[in-house]
Amino acid sequence: MNFTVSKSIEILERTPGVLTALLENLSSDWTTVNEGGKTWTVHGVVAHLIYGEKTDWIPRMEIILTDKKDKNFVPFDQLGHVSESEGKSLKQLLIEFTSVRKKNVEILRSRKLTAKDLAKTGIHPEFGEVKLSQHLATWVVHDLDHLSQISRVMGKQYKEDVGPWVEYLKVLRT
């Protein structure tokens, strides 16, 4: 197993800075388009990350670590971020994400999780029993997945403009 809490924190604590460096003060042309249909904009992805910080990662960790018998996770609302982000600028969302992520990383560090803790389980509404280590590893990869998504959404705006180089740009072919 490659997972460790300390390696995970290396990514989790950097994600807000990466997003801020990439997105802060960009024109809305970059951040308010999507890939068509019901796909998400950059603004929507950042709002989704905030929603997850508030309702998923730490709350589910606490369910797993509790002594209570009920270890069932509350189902995650994939669109829960929509109403929560209405009327907020991307800059406001980036500030909020930075704040809530900092708080959550502090909570994660403060728990001083042991191997025994990481082996504890909760009940995911779709997957059934999941280990805390799996849940925390997913948090990290979820960040990386959405960083990739943001790059793809932004890159596709120039898909027609790159001409024949599209064949060399994987981000435009996915």
C-alpha cells in the first residue's frame, strides 16, 4: 500500500494554492464555460470542492472513527454545490476553499491517525464497507482528478485553434 496520511497532506494542503495560482484574476471567458451539456465550469468545480470539504471528507472520517454502531455515510449530493455557490465570484470561492481546506487539514493532522484507525470502516451508500485509508486516499485523488478536469475544460477552449497539434495534446482528446 502506498497510502500515508503525511503524503496525502502534501497534496491536500497544496491544492488551494495551485487553484489560486492558476485561476485567480482570469477573465470569465476561461472560467465560465464547460464541455457542453450538463458538464461543469471551472467555477462549478471549485464550488464542488468546497461542498465536499463541508459535507464529505472530514464528516465521513468522523463517522468511521466514532464509537457509534451506525457507520452509514449520508449520501453525497453531486449537485449540492450549485445553490451554495450562487452569486459568489470565483475569487470568493477560492478564498473560501482555501479557508475550509486549511481547517480540514488541521483536523486531519490533529487526529494523529494510527494504522488501526486507518483500517476502521464506514458504510458508503454505493460501495458498502470502505476503510478510512481508502476514503482519505480518495480525497487526494479527487483533488488531482478535478485539477485535471479544470485543465481539460480550459484547454478545450482552444481545441480548434491548435490545428494539427491536437494529435499531440491528450487534454484535447479526452
